[in-house]
Amino acid sequence: MKITEIETDHKLLLKFKYKDRHYSMIVMLFAKNAQYIIIPSILENGLVVNPEELKEAEILYTVKDGIFLFGSLKMESAFFQGIRVYNVSSEEDVTRANRRQAYRMFIGELTTVTVMMDNGKKRNIEGILKNISITGMSIVLKQEFDIGTTMRILYNFEGLNFLLQGTVIRKDKMNGYRAFSYGCIFKDPNHSINRVIIQKQIRSKKNNT
């Protein structure tokens, strides 16, 4: 899929690094043509941020059954219908990461979740690691956070620590509970977590025999 194939008026997740801080925000795709898509510009003190200062920029396009991740972005300042915007292009032709293709292992363990706040600070919260796969994890928290928030867990399995960090792409209010379930995607597939999944599968089969 090309970036120009994204549907107009669709909400996208824009991630970038600016002045040594990482940011994630939801932006609307205003319009597009054969070369680029048009999204709102980032403002600081009322002024448009030079897109060249947005490092490691990437766009996540979420559809019903998966996610398209576009990197290697080229961003230019422009005007669209009288407002300042970015024209964004990418030469990548990406394939969908199907959420259903990644086997999810139920964990259900109490853990400490580090939430990365917009102001650059970190907040440690007690929560539940619901499940994991090589592409993401599901976390349950009593507190409500926005889509695009970064969450981090240090998961210990048989004496080994696995750092799991993902971006919230789905948020669901849990019926009957004062809690929220968050679906987080890893920036890259975390193949090291396969060891945990395989070992738990083996033990589950032994317990059922």
C-alpha cells in the first residue's frame, strides 16, 4: 500500500521526535493527490515547526484488521485552504500487519506500567498485562489515557527481563469494571518474546494432558 492510498478524512497516528522528546498525536488526513497526503502542521508558540526538525517521523494507518506503518517520510510545509499544513510523501509500499496473524498469549499478571506523558515525564501505574504477541500487548488500567500514548512494561520470565514498549492504538471501556483495556503495538515485531510464548504453550499443553 502506498501512503497516497490512505482514505481522506481518516485519523492517523503521527509519531516523531522533537527536541529530544518523543511525541504521538492523532491527525486528520485533509486531502491527497498522486504525490502526497496533506495533514495539519505542528505548532509551537503559534509558529509552524519546521518539518525537518521532526526526527524519526512515522505514520500509522489503522484499519479494521490491521495496521499500515509508513516511515521514511518526506515532509514539507505548505498552505491548504488558507491554513498551514504539511505535505507528506513516502516511497515505501508497505503491507498490512494483521493483528489476527500474531498469536496472542494470555498472561493476566499484575505489573507496573510506565506511561510516557506528553510533557516528557513518566508515570508508574499498577495494571495488568492481559496478553502479548510479537507485534503488541494488551494492558488493563483503571486510569484513562488517549490513543497514541506510549506504555512500557518490564516483564520478567524465568529470571529474564523483557522490555515491552508499545503505542496505544485501541482503547475499550470494560463493561462492569472501572477500567480500560488498551491495545498497544510495538514499533517493530518483538521476536525475543517468542521464548515466553513457546514456553507457556508447552506448559499449557502438558497441564491439559
